[in-house]
Amino acid sequence: MIILGFAVLGVVLGAWTAKRRKGSGADVAQYAAVYGIAFALLGLLTTLVLDRVLF
């Protein structure tokens, strides 16, 4: 669930960033996809670290 939460946060943050920079619809989609992937990877690493530390 951490991975999914991070991915959704990344998509929202990426779309907001592109809109703030006055990007077109394609820019918003690309930023959302890239931020979503990056944040999902960060969530995966967070999950792995927490799994190792707590269990």
C-alpha cells in the first residue's frame, strides 16, 4: 500500500508541477507518468527498508 500511495502522490505532484509551468496536456501527462514512476520506486525502497527493519 505504501508503493501505491507514493505513486498516486507522484502523479498528483507531477500534474500540478506541469500545470504550474503552463504545460500542454501532453506535458501534464508526461510529468504525471514520470513523477508517478519515480515516486513508486521510492515507495518500493521505503517498503523494503521498513520490511527489513521491522521484521
